[in-house]
Amino acid sequence: MASSSTINSRDPEVAEIGAGKPERPTWSPTFIFSKARTNLAFRSKWAELNGAMGDLGTYIPIVLALALSKSLDLGTTLIFTGFYNAVTGLLYGVPMPVQPMKSIAAVAISTPTFGVPEIMAAGICTSAIVFLLGATRLMELAYWLIPLPVVRGIQLAQGLNFAMSAVKYVRYDQNLGKGKSLGQRPWTGLDGLILAIVAACFIITISGAGDEESNDTATTSRRRRWKRAVSSIPSAVIVFVLGIILAIIRNPSAVKELRAGPSPIHVVKISRHAWKEGFLKGAIPQLPLTILNSVIAVCKLSKDLFPDKTASATSVSLTVGAMNLVGCWFGAMPCCHGAGGLAGQYKFGGRSGTCVAALGVAKLTLGLVLGASMLRVLIEFPVGLLGVLLLFAGVELAMAARDMSSKAEAFVMLVCAAVSLVGSSAALGFLSGMVAHGIIELRKRVL
């Protein structure tokens, strides 16, 4: 059993209490200003803005798919998710992402009778359970009991799943409204293979495999300055802006269809049947993914990337729950945090809450100024470029699994990842990884 000093060093909330700080801070204007100044501080304006683009490869395709196939209101979703982004940036001080609940989205896209009321019911049910787990601190218990190799297996599976989806976006034309791949993507054109390949090569040239500094003492100061200058180029911002320009070129009339003003926000009416369908078909499959990837894996990855700004499983559970217990009643897409989004934003330079706060301000502005009319422009955005952004986010997340220190840990991780990928179920992969870990630990004690 872990000693109290060990627990205190690993749980930021307990550590603060143990250090003689008050259990609950006084939310005075001075405290809020100080917290905002700390969490929204950034080292580089362009690096943070570039990092904000790292999660769009996941966000845009799912939002467009639900807007096209289920008439999800894009303007309402932009307003609420923009607010979520701004608040999480202020609370955590790291590029904590706001992503769609992917399992609910997948069920909605593939099920004709699963409409907006069912989507919102699924989001509310999932979030209520996650919020309860956080409020009772049961999520914190799960965080400490689940072995790291199992978490890494979930991260590896999710990262590879993103990467494979990204390659599919690049290679094939997509019908996002139906979530289906069409024929081979042509080599040329405003959404061709050549464009996607050039964009991928451009990003690799600028950012390489990450931001790790070279330890080569023979590197000249001029070469180091040149490397820093190249790395400061906002590659993801450039790719995204290029995509917007190409979207307008592909359909100039879409600009004329833009309308000023936000979408009217109204309360979604959820029938008894919608509650039942949403819980059984949406919430139950989504829960394991939310608990494992959106809370536990996010906390582990946040601790790896930002040791001095560790997010607790309790606080992440509460923010995931609170977001949807408000927004879903008004038709905003069910959201959660996600390890893939955090990895993607980190990959492209996000290092503080400013990254997601800036993204939130942009979403809020678009939602309030243009509302749902933005859909006409976004559906023309080159899907191949979205695939490129998603590819780097997926690879960065999968690379978190490189820290396994023994063959036994790597074995458990790979079992968990393989079952998750083949069975398309994080819950099944988690169960397999836990069984494998338990057998190996038992074997060590017996043999």
C-alpha cells in the first residue's frame, strides 16, 4: 500500500492540502486574475496559435458529419464548444482539448433513427455518470488502480485509430454526412493527393518528429538559430488557412450564403423514447471511451507532458460532466476531453491554456457572427488537409507509448491496443489488458 507521502506527491489536490494551503481557494477578483495570468501565459504567440490547429483534424469532420446527416446546429455547437475551450484553458493552464464524443457520433451517423434528441440524451446520460464518478472521487481511485501499460495501450490504440482514419481521409474521397469512403482521391485538384502529400512534407520539414532539442555540442550557434527560426513557422496555421482559401475557391458562392448573426438557441425536447435510445445505444458504448481516454489517459498524458501542471482525474471528470449537463440541453454537440487532442495540440506547439483559449475565442466569434451559415464554407474544406492534421495528432498520441521499460509492460500494452483496434472497443481492450497484467503479476509471485 502506498504511503501517504507518495500519494500526496502524486495527487495535486491532496498535495496542496498537505502543504498547508486552503482546501478551497477564495475566488476573489485578485485570485482569478492571478490564475488567469498564470494559466494563459505563453512562450510564443505563433506556437500557441499553431497548437490550436492540432485538434481540428478530429473536430471538423465529426461536426460536419453530424451537421450534414442529423441537422446538428453548427452555430450553437461553435458557441458552446468555444466557451468550453476558453474555460478549460483558464482552469488547467495546458492545451486541454474539447473533442466530440466519438462513439455517440458514430452511432448517430450509422443509425437513421438516432436524431438530435437521442444524441443529446446520450451526452447528458454519459456526462451525469462521469460527473458523479468525479464528485465521489471514484474516478481518482480508478486513475491510481489502472496500470500504466493498460493506459498506454488505450493511448496507442486511439492514436493508431486516428492515424488510420487520417490515411483514409487522404487516400479516398469522403462522404462525411454518411461517414463513408468513396473512390480513390485524384492526384491533382484542389483536394488532391499531391496537395495532401506536400502539406504533410511541409509540416514534417518544419516540426520534425517533435520539439526535442539536440544535445550535439558541435552544432554551431548559427545552425541552432536557423533551426529555431524554422521551427517557429506556424505550419498547422498555414495549412488550415490554405484549406479555407481553397474551400472558397472551390465554391465561391458559399461566401455569398454567409449570414450575419448567431443561430437561435432553444431547448431540445427529449422524449422518453429518446432518453431510452440515447442511454442504450449512445451512452453505454461511450462511457468506457470517456472514462479511459477522456479522463484517465488525458490525466496520464498531461502528467507526462506538463509535470508541474498535473490535472487530477476528479477535476477532469467534473469538467467533462459539467460541459454537457449544460450544453446538451440546447443542442450543442456532446463533448469531452481527449488524449488525442492534447497530443495533437502539444505536437504543433501548444504549451499553455492560451492555446485552447484562443481556439475558443475563434469558435465563439464565428458562432456569434456567422452562426450555422459557416457550414457552407466548411463543407468545401479539403478533407485531405484535415487528414494530414489528424495524422500528426494520432502519431503524437501513439508515441506516448514509447516509455515502456520492460518486455512485460510492452506485452500488456500491445495486447490492450490490439484488442481495442480489432474489436473497435476500448472497454474490451481495457479488460484484456487488465487480465493480461493480472496474470503476469500473479506469475511473478508464484514462479
